[in-house]
Amino acid sequence: MIKQISLFAENKPGRLASVSDKFKGAGINIRAFTIAEAGDFGIIRMVVDDPDLAHKVLHDSGFTVSETNVLGVEMEDVPGQLGMIAEVLGEKDINIDYAYAFVTRTEKAFLIVRVSDIRGAVKVLGDAKIKLLDMSDVQNI
Amino acid sequence: MIEYWNPQIERMPVEELKDIQGEKLCNLVKYVYEHSPFYRKRFDDAGIRPEDIKSLDDVTKLPFTYKKDLRDTYPTGMFCVPNNKLVRFHVSSGTTGKPTVVGYTDNDIKAWTTSLARAMTSIGVGRDDIMQIGYGYGLFTGGLGMHYGAEETGCTVLPASSGNTDRQIELMQDLGTTVIGCTPSYFLFMIEAAKSAGISFQDDTDLRVGVFGAEPWSEEMRKRIEESAGIKAYDIFGTSELSGPLFTECREQKGIHIWADQFLVEVIDPGTGEPVPNGERGELVITTLVKEALPLIRYRIGDITVLNWDECECGRTHPRIMRVLGRADDMLIVRGINVFPGQVESVLMKIPEVGEHFMIIVDRINELDLMKVQIEMTDVGFSDKVNDIINLEKKVASALKGVLNIAVKVELVEHGSLPRSMGKAKKVIDNRKL
């Protein structure tokens, strides 16, 4: 399992710069990143090398921030991989709340996914021999 | 600790109090007719002679006085005494327009001090207490008014004034402050500031009582303050035109006692000017019975409240006004419906997922009023799923609609993004060109 940093941000100029600036000051590196935008506000979701520190830095700066458990799924960077993972989860009635993906310098791609049933998802993905990332993998990317 | 500052007056039977009021009213009318060209003309225009006022019931024959009158006669056109009888000026903040000037004779200051000494005693504050006064000192009446009242009771006063929050918290701990007086919004700001410095008012200070006023606040906000700071929170009421802060709730917390030997209270229908029955909501009208420099006859304060002459459990016979529900001035009319910022506040206080800081923004788009309420997101309410936040906005909007009877757009904003205030909090931005 991976700890994701989620942050409430108003949809206005400069907010992202401010987050990034706080991370720079604390030496935190962002591994994966996405913004879900919903009109007046957005939710910034990030996988970073040190989530506890990131949470503290942002919270102390007055941001509304939380740590959320999500899954990091390792995929081969070839067509059909994403569909296969979605199918495994779908068969067990596990819903994907949201997902985002990134590729690395190797042939692997990573999918970050929040699901309705995280324990169930870990089990079915494991049964399907799909590799899940933990925090040490994130730090080594 | 004493129970009453002046038991003989505070527990006087209502009939005797009303006799005193009648007598003082008749004298007042003669006094202002003789000493104030403004009132003489006002009475003459209304066809009233001082001798027409023979009893308390005749008060309704008298014309009203308005804030506008004070502005029109700026600075001292309504005063009844020459400068050499004045010992002090205060000047109102002008939150709702041009400032107004209030003058005090020595007796006016003494009466003001007495009023507050009675009030402070009624909440159990006295010589064993250390009171930190976080109301502004200076032209504003809050700081100096509370200061004199608290000192009169024998209480030790720390004249901290407003602002400089870190220092306030430090002094509170170092000197062992037991009572704080400031605006409720500033106190919430102090709680937040203390919390971020790792200080709990409940565990790390001797604070036991708060006296909050100068802006309307709700019963829910009281609960939140009392629980988070571990204190008893009391409402204080008064306006600069009447002298300044004058009256508080007693320990029963069931309304603010208005000293009837000093002030005559009426509650009227703001539309017709007729008195409303005991216990019904209306606009507060006050006549000053003992002021010398700037007496006010049937002054339309503009606060909406309920008057209650029933005897209080504290044993005081003086009437109570129920906590002020808002100012007629603060009232917004949105799509023809009356909205008080205080109503919005009480709804938000019942929803733990959102913070107590809010801003009402009213626009008129295509001839239609649109009311938006911005509210700060809290850690409690935050979910990283967009739908959860949209549902929270909907939940708040529907709670607001249930109370206000109009559709409201709710917008959650970042924590700390709405203005905090050291004095009166601004809760409304009205962009309509009416």
C-alpha cells in the first residue's frame, strides 16, 4: 500500500506554486501527481518520497491535507495491461474511485488507484500475480 | 464573591421600577426640551409639549430618534451640555456609515461604570479576578468602557487592547487571566492561534469566563467557544450612542438585563413603529433615562430582539432582551426574504465538517439575486474524493435553505483564506447595485 497526499485547493492561480515551494523547502520529491478539478475547487493528489513529512509541512502551512491509502500497481508498459487490472478488480465488484498512471525510466508503468475495498483489491491482485508497490519502491523510483 | 452589585435596585419590584421610569421620563423630556435645540424643534414639529408627557405610558407619543440625526448634527449638535461640562468624547467606528460623536459628563461616566459593575457582578466577576480586555482602547468605547466597569468591581484589569495575539496569549498564561473580554470572532482567532502554538486554553490557562460582544453571535457559537476553551461565555450588549458596552447576560444565560432605572426599553414593529407584545420579535428602541450630555429619546438602535419582563431566576427584576438576533442594518433582503448573517452562522455551527468562518456574497445577475456562502474547509470535512466534497456543499446548501427559505450556493474555500478580524467581523459582501 502507498500513502498518498491529498490536498484541498481553491481553483485559483498560484496555489500549485505554493505547494511546490513548500516541498522544495523541505526537500520532498514528487513521484506522481494529478489534479482533480471540480469548478471552484480542486483536489491535488500526490505520491511523494516522504508522505509523513509532506503532510506535516503542508498542514503546518495551513493547508487542508490528508494522507490516503491507495494502491500502487506495477504494470508492463505494453498495450492491454491497464484493461487487465481493471478487469481483475471489476470481477470482484471492487470499484475504482479514481486512478492515475505514470511511466518510469524502466519498461514498467505504475498505476495509482483508490478503490472501494482496499483489502479485497490487494488479495485479488495478488492472486492474479500482479505486483503491488510499497513505500520503499516509491522511494527508489 | 457578591451576588448583586446593588441588590436594592436590581431586585426592586417591577411596579416600583416602572414608577421610577415614569418619573425620570417626564424629567428627561423637560430637560432635553430646555437644553437641546434639536429636541425642542423635533418636539415642536411633532406638536408635543413637555407637559403632555405625564406618565410612562405617554412614551409612545414621543417621536423617534435615529442614527441619521446624530450624523446630521455631527459632531455635537444634539448635546445638551456645553464643553466645560464634558469629561470625555468617544467616536464610533462608522462601520455602517459616517462616524458619530458621543460626549460624556462626569455623571455619564459614573452611570456607565455602574451599569457594567452590576453586569460583571451578575456573571460572578469581581475582585478575585484578572480581566484581560481585548477590546480596542481609544475612540472605540469597548476598551475603556469595560475597563472602568471591571475596575469598579475590584477586578484586576489587564488593558491588552486588540491585536498582538501571541503576546495576549503569553500574558494570559503569565499573569493568570481569569476573564477575557473581546469580540467573539477575535476570541476564536485566539483559540486557533493558541492551538497552533500547542497551547490549550482549557488546560494551560486559568481562563474561566469570557465576555463577548460588539458583533452578533449565535447560541451555537457560544457552545463551540465554551467547549473548546473550557469557559463560560456571556454576551455583552451596548452601542456607543448609549455610552458603549453596558449590559450582559447574568449567569442564567437567558437574556441580557437592561437596567430599567437607567434605560427605558421598547420593542416595536419596524414597519409600523407600534410596540409588539411582550415576548415577540421586533426592533429595539431605547430611551436613556439618566444621561446628561447626549440623552436619546426613543432611539432606534436597529437591533432585532425580543423583550422579556418576566422575573429572571437570578432574582433580578430588570427586563431582559433576548440575545440580539441581528441588526436591522445587517439584514440583507435577498429575493424579498430577510436574511441575517447570524442565521447563516447558526446553521454552520451545527455542521462539524465546516469551519465557523464564512462570507456571504450577494450578486444580482439578470435581475435575479444570487446568494453565495463561502465557508472554510476543515480537516474533519476533507475527503480526497471530489464527490464527497460536492455532497458536503449540497448538505450545507440544503441546511441553509431549510432555515433561510432561499436557494444558496455553497462554496468551500481553503482554511485560512477568509478574512479574520481583530474587531467587528465583516460577514457580507453585497455586490448588488440597488
